[in-house]
Amino acid sequence: MRLLAEGLSAKRGEDLIFNDISFALDTGEALVVTGPNGSGKSTLLRVLAGLLSPESGHLKLENAPPEIAHPSELSHYLGHRNAMKRELTVAENLSFWQRFMGDSPGGVGIALTEAVEAVGLPDIAHLPFGYLSAGQQRRMAMAKLLVAHRPIWILDEPTAALDAGADRLFADLVKAHLGKGGIVIAATHQPLGLDQTRELHMKGFEHFAGGLWHDA
Amino acid sequence: MIALFFRDLKLSIRAGGGAMIGVLFFMTVVAVIPFGVGPDLNLLSRIGPAILWIGALLASLLGLDRLFQAERDDGSLDLMLMQETPLLFTVFVKCAAHWAATGLPLVIASPLLGLFMNMSEIAIGATMLTLLIGTPAITFIGAVGAAVAVSLPRGGLLVSILVLPLAIPVLIFGVSAVYAAIEDPAPFLPPLMILAAITLFFAVIGPVAAAAALRHASD
């Protein structure tokens, strides 16, 4: 599978946020999107997740199952908000998303107990999500990535509110996902601790040249 | 989809869910009417069906604005928009769960409130039946309003105002079916059938319109 973006640009209101961004990602590759605040990282990720329509350019998947209309159907999106209900327990939240999302073709999600172990919090799945600390909530939101299989992970500042240990744990999760032939696109300020990554540096509107490619 | 239905039901009965708010409001509105109108039993039994219907209509508008806003606030709406499952079905199931949590209790509470209004057994039965058939329509219409106002921080009143004109036919045919049941010359079935038709119509149109509005509201 290969994710191709060609000449993407997006507007917020009247302002062009970024212009002419192109990249191609094969299975097992990660793209790290960096750049100062307001340079359009989150907007780019929302375009990739199909939540915003691009002003120009397009996004396509090569060698994808034919019934897939948009790459977003094969993607996990972890935004700034965790998409978990405070009133429900962690286990209820995770099992809802597991059943609601289902697995994409070509893989299966892991069991709920394994997922909470994988994020290092096996003992608190029975608590209401609202009782957890910000870091614990973020980790549980990551467990959501594991319970339903999606080949593409789109992560918007995934390690915000995480301690150093959780950072490493998360890097391991991402590595394992890439090792199984996944694709990861992450916007971040901190290094994710990955070896084989490509980097897209967004400069913001003033520089207007759009994204620059660096092979790390 | 079944998972979504039960999650929404669970959320509505947990703290802050607001399943009971509608029923309590319904009871409050209907319970104060006899005090305001005075102890004229004939008058009460004559206006009873209309009062029950108005109370139920207003009560089902309460809490509608949170239908999609709560999902948007915590980011769940983004994930729902991304799935392969058509958004239409997601909206339909959310409406069904919302009705089961807020509309159904109104139907169940209506016989008790019918007694407050000195209504006959037939009038109580007919009111219950028309509420059962008619209140889902209000939820489906309301879903459109809720989807349009999803990104407005205080959309509650706006949703009610948007939705009310469309809900008026439901009220008219609901109440006229009840009066047809208790007053002899008027036939009972035609207004009931029209009420059922309105519900079926909005069960199709509502989710389509709400899904379209949600797609365009995402930013």
C-alpha cells in the first residue's frame, strides 16, 4: 500500500494555510511533520484524515482494497481531543470504539486487556475515564489505536502530556506498527525516537514555499 | 451500530446524561396546568390531550442540542465522520438511542399525567399511542437542528427555534387524532396515519440532512 499526496493546499476561512504539499509513503514508513505553532500541521493532518477538504490537490491510496472510498477509512486519527467519554469507564470506552470501528481488511485489533497493558496501565480500566490524569487519558487514547486495526495512523501531537517513560513506550508502539507494515504520520514538537522517518517541515504562510523534503 | 446505541443509552442515564430531565420537565409543565386553569374538571379533560402533547413536544426539544455537540466537544465526532459506515446510519442510530432515552419515558409517563388532567381511559390510551408514534418524528427533526448548530457554543435555544416550525404538523395531527378518538363523528385513523407518515418521512429525511450538515460543519 502506498499513500500519495499531491499538491495539497488548504484554507481556513480566507487564508491559505499551506500550499503545494506532496509526499508519498510506503508501508513501514513514518512521516514526522514539524514546524512552529500555526504553521498548519494540524490542518494538514485533518486534511489527511478527510475531515477538511483540501483547497487543491488530492490524496490517494495505491494498492488499497477497492471498496475504500477515501484513505480516511483506513486511518486512525488521534487529535488533540481524546474522543473518549468522561462518564464511561475506560473499558466501556475502548470496547465501544473496538466494536464501532471494526477492523480494516488485512489485520485484527488486539484484545482490550492487552491494549491497556501495552500502554502500561493494566489496573485502571474499570475507572471512569474522567477520573484519570491528563497523561493517563492520553495513554488510554493510544490504546484505542490498538483495539481496532487501521493501517494508517494519523497522530496530532501524540505525546503531549506524556512523561519520558510513556514517550518511549509510545515510540515502541509506533515502531511495532511500522514493523507490521503500517504507515504513521505524526505532527510533533518532540522527537518520537524513531530511526527510519521522513520529515516534513512546515514553515508557515510567510515563506509560502510549502513543505520542504528532508530524508532523515 | 448496536454498540453505539447502547453507549448512548448508557451515557444518557449516567450522571449529567439528562435522560430524566425531559421527563421531569414534562411532569412539571403538565402538573402546574390544573393549578393555573383552576378546578374545572370538564375544561381540564377537554384541554388535557393538547396540554400533554405540548408538554411532550417541549420536553423532547430539551437536550436535543447536545446530541452531536457532546460528540464534537470530545473529538468523537471526528472519528465517526471518518468511518466506512455511512454517517447516515450513525446519525439514525444516535437518534434512535436519543428517543429511547428521552422520548420513550415521556410516553410511559403520559398516562399518569392524563389522570392529572381528568382524561378518560380512551383519551389516555389515544394520547399514549399518538405520542409513541409522533415523538420519534420530533427527534429526527431535532437532529437536523442539532447538526446545523453543532459548532455554536450556545445552540440550545437556536435548535428549538429551528426545529419548532417543522414540528408543528406533528403536534397538529397528534392532537387531532386524540380528539378524533374521543369525539364521535371525526374518524380516528386518518390523522393517525398522517402522523405515522410524518414520522416515517422524517426518519428518512432527518438523518440525511443531519449527516450533510455535520459533514459541512467539520473544520
